[in-house]
Amino acid sequence: MIANKKGGEKYLSIWWFFVLIVIAAGIVVAVIAFNGADVNIKELEADILITRVVDCVVDNGYINEEFLKPGFDIFQNCYLNKELIIYQGEGKNRGDYYLAYEVYELDKCNNDDFRLGKTTNLECENPINPEPRSFGVANFVNECKLSKVMKEAREYPLCSERYIYVLDKDNRKLIFHLIAGSNQKIKS
Amino acid sequence: MFKNKRGLLPEEIIFLLLNLVFFVVMLLFIINSTNGKAVYEQAYAKQIALLIDEAKPDTTILLDMQNALKLYGNKDRREMVKIIGSGVKVTLGVSGGRVYNFFSSANVKAEFMQIGEENGKPVYSKYLTIDVTK
């Protein structure tokens, strides 16, 4: 390739520049991949959202009666940013959050599951809290299930789910079920 | 290797210089990129957003920012962490900073407290004070 060339042509060949470009590209890609690595806190964020709601409407194991009546504004009462959480959007501008909660009477749930200490996927019916019971991007529920089983699904949201045993003012036994999801990404 | 009867050929000198320039530029790029600024920007923005989300109204949080301050240098600290709407923006010198939103609707203020003065210049605490109020 360079055998019959003389002087600078031997060294300053197009191939040498090609090698330099390949090396430079490799280094740049590696550095961008390192710096762009995402610290994933979506699940933590979803967990905090649930904690905020629970801390706000449950006091010493008793659920706030107002929460079970129509017209209770969870966002105003719990200092949550309504616009951010209820925003749904589409495509690239899709919302970042999902929040849903339901309150059931304990005897409307599968009691055996609860007595055995099962705290996930309880089967309950006829929620007693008024609508709306969910806000934000509803599709997160299905996408969160996918992201649990597909570790490479980094663009998918992550959710947190909790079942809490609470009482109302008449000491009625209730199950407070909450799901929250987040798909927020850092912005430049 | 690169000598003829007159010594080093000009083309060979150019070749050596170009190689040297290339590898020095690459080395500087790597050193500049791996000081962790981008990673710290992201980590602090997320950490502050989570602290705000978790805090009940009327809470004051002190966050040790020593690692970020080392990278930030002596620039104006008021520009390092900013609350913009419902987002935290942390800038350590990488392309305009990183922003992460918090879902709390409480009023949030984040600043470095001035703890004294030295040669007429303000001296700030290494702790970021985050005030979350109703």
C-alpha cells in the first residue's frame, strides 16, 4: 500500500488519517457512553410519590374521611404538582408520571391472601373512594410490567405498588391500594 | 528511520507533529471528560429533586456539596444550583447543566448560605440549604 511511495506520501496517507478518525471516534463514543449513563431513580421516585400520598391521607392508621368524599383535591391537600402529574401528552412529549389509588373494604378483598401476608396483587372489588382514582399516563401500568421482566427496556417507566391496611372513623377495616409510576429522564 | 542525507524530512516532521497534536488533543479530551462533571451534575440534580419530593412542607435540608464544589471552582455559586419552575438545574460546567423535575408543589428555595467574608469577598458554606415551605 505504501511500499512504492516516497517521502511524506508514505506517512501522510489517507489511510493513516482514517486510522486516526477511527481511534478518535472510538474514544468519543466511549466517553459519551460513560457520561451519558443514566442513574435510574424512577422506581424510587414512584415510591416517594406513594409515600407522600399515604403520609397525607393516613394518620396513625386511620384514613382521612375527607379523602373518601367527592371533591377531595389530593394535589392541593398533599402539595403535589397537579399539572406535572396529570399531564399525559403524546409521543416524545408524553407525561412522566402515573398515580392511582383505590380504597376497598377488607371483606371485598381476597381475605386469605391478606391473612397469609400477601401484599401484592391482592384481588379486591368495588372501591369505595370517589372518582377520579387515577392520574397521568395510564399505559404506565402495562409498561411497568414489561420493564420488570425486560431489563433492557430502559426507556420504559418503573412503578411502585403498595397495599396498606387502614381503618376509617367507624373502625371499618379497609385496604388502601396505590400504584405510582415514573418515566422521568434528566434534561440538558 | 526518518533521516535522509539531509536529516529529518519535512513531511516526516509534519507527520510526527500531527500525531503528537492528535494524541494530545485526545488525552485532553479524555481528562476533561472523565473528571465526572457530567455524572455529578446528573447525580446532584436527581438527589436534590428526590429530597424536595420527600420533604414535607416547612422542612429545611442541608446537603453537603463538597464534591461538586471541587469541580465547580471559584465561580459564582448562585449559578450552580437553581430552582427553575418545578425543576432543579445543576451546572458544573458541562454544556449548560442538567435539569430534573420534582413533583412537589411546595415553594422551594435552594442556596448556599454566606458564612462570612474574606478580603471583601463572600465566603459560602459547603452545604446547600434547601427550604421547602407551603
